[in-house]
Amino acid sequence: MLENLLSNGIIDTNDEGLRQYIHDRLKVFATFTSNNCPICELLAPGFEHLADEEQYQGILFVRLDFAENPVAKLLMNKRGAPFFVSYCQGRMLECDTRETEAAMLAQLNRLRVLMPVSA
């Protein structure tokens, strides 16, 4: 699994690593981003800050290059914005491009308050 844990609590990974994390961790918040995306650059500091906040410590933050994922690549090419995906208990809950920090935060907070289903 290709990964790099950054000092701010975000893991840089690829599709294979993401698949592993969504099954190993209760909650995962992933972003597909690009170096040549102005909105991505705008939202990156907020994403990094949120990964360090205590209220989100139960959520694993991961970042992938959009070129690694065909769906994210298509959406980014269409909308020019990063693609965010929320997972809980191995299931995708929400996925879409986000153009503002408020929209990203709203999606993250929906994941944070979600109560896991007991087996």
C-alpha cells in the first residue's frame, strides 16, 4: 500500500490504499485533488487544519491524486474542483465535488455526527 502519513494527520495514498483504509477504519474522509487546480489549492489548508482538530480525531483523513481515480478525474475535469468522499464502516456515504470550505466542512460534519450501525 503506497502511503505517506504527513505531519498534519493526513495520509497520502492511492486507490488500493484507500480501499484498505475504508475497510480498516470506522470513518474515512477522502479528497481527490490536483496540483494544477486553483480550487484545490484554496481548500487544501482548510482540509489540513480540520485533520488536526480534536473533534475530528475519530475520522481518518486521506488525500489522493485525482488522476488515480477515473470518476474523480472525470468530475474534476468537468467542474474544476476537488472531489470529496465520506465513508463509514466500509460504505460510501457521500461523494461530490466541493468548491467552498463551507461545503467541505458541512460534508465532514455529516460524517462526524453519523452513528455507526451495530452488527
